[in-house]
Amino acid sequence: MSIKLNIQPEIKAALEQGKAVVALESTLITHGFPFPANIKVARDIEKAVRDEGALPATIAILKGEVTVGLTDEQLEYLASAKNVRKCSRRDFSIAIARKEDGATTVAGTMIVAAWVGIPVFATGGIGGVHRGHPFDESADLMELTRTPVAVVCAGAKAILDLPLTLEVLETRGVPIIGYQTDELPAFYSRSSGLPIDLRVNQPHEVAEIIYAHQQTELTSGILITVPVPIEDEWPTAEAQLVIDQALANAEAQHIIGKAVTPYLLGRVSELSGARSQRANISLLLNNARVAARIALALEKMN
């Protein structure tokens, strides 16, 4: 590549040696939680990966430079920075050329992870198809069809049209694996009632699928869905009442386009108090732990 990639020395050495590294996104820092909760969550996620024996590589664009593996000082800077661009595929050239700060979305993080050779990425939930707007589709879905990275998540965000999101992924050839579940998790809730391709129960089983996928040289990603820990689950019926109210509020205020998702997530958090945030943080940490175990199993195979 002709653009400069700043890879933290620890991460660079691990990649050269084939050690387990887990990619992490940065939009949850800049757009997911308010300061100072955001820096605590970011550090806790990185610690969860390290505690399992893998290395965390949080990805962002800092003053126009794509950075893989943020230092603690860089995490702090990003957590309090203003006017940070959310970076998906279409935003990289703008952020780099204008020397902006950019937080990578699921799609953006997948791209950089693929550039540097990190096969496993942990996040909270992917974007998807918006309810009532079947043509309003997250760039995450398209990226999963063309970037070969395994994404460990709690399914798509519950504010979305989950059946239609699942249908789009299936149509576009993205394998969907349930980690200790037979159904697509519904982000805050463990079950959506939607069956998925395959259930596996151990990290090495996921690693075997990722390895086989690599050998085929298919360009699609793999979605590995992990239910939120049962003790922190927000039951579907309770969550749906709040989500429906948030959707009605968005409709009444004529909020459309890319403003919909951040509005809905913020409104759900307001309406639920600490309930949704507790589930959100719990699933983020759990996904990080599972991703680290998968990366370690893949390291052994390679």
C-alpha cells in the first residue's frame, strides 16, 4: 500500500510472528458512549482481550494517519476529541487527505484489519437494514460481502429489521455462525427467533471454519454471533417496548438517513436508563473474550 499505516510495534511484531491479535473498532469510543465512560469501556475491552492471551488492536485514523493499535494516550485523545469523522469505506480518502481524526465503523475496521492481516475482529453489533426502510442499508452489510475478516458480534443492533438484515446477509453469501446459540442474537437479548446457518460451541470450531474460508480465498467475511451473557440480558419483550417508542419518536421528528441509528441508540439509552447500557457493555466485553479465544485457536492452527 502507498498510504502510511502506523502499526504499534507490539502489534507489528505479533503479526509478523503469527500471534493472536484481535481488531477493535473506535466508533464506540467517539460515538457510542459519552466521556469519560467511553475511555473506561475502551480500556476494559482491550483488557478483556489481553486477559485471554491475545493482543488488542484498536483501529482509528489520527490526523490523517491510519493507526493500528492505539496507545493509552491515543485512546484518551480520541475519547475526548471533537468533530471526529465516522469512517466507513467512503470516508477513508477524505479523512486521510484532510488529515482528520476518524473513528472506524464495523466496515472501516474490517478494511484496515484486512490490510494488515488481522483475521478476527470483535465489536458490539453490526449495522443492518432499517425498519420500515428496506433500501436504507448499513455499509457494514456490503463490507461483509467483500472483506475476508471474521466479525464477532451480538448480531445486528436491535433497533434494525433483523429478519431482513439476515436475509440480505444470506443472499450475499455471508456465512453466519452461532457461537453457543441456534438463533441470531438480538443484541440486547439472547434470542430473536431467527435460525442461522450453524451452531458451534468451542473456539477451535470457529477457527477451523475461518481457516477453511481462508483456504478457499473467498472474499466475503464471516459473521460469528454471540449472545449477551444471560445475567445481563435485556429480555426481548421489555426491550421491544422501548425500541418501538424510540422509533415512534424518530418518525415524529422526521429523522432520516445516517442520523437514524445514532438517534435511536441514544433514545433507547435515555428511555431505558442503565438497562440497555449494562447489556451493551456486557456483550462488548464478552465478544472481546470470545474473539481472543478464537484468535488463539487460529494461531495454533497456523
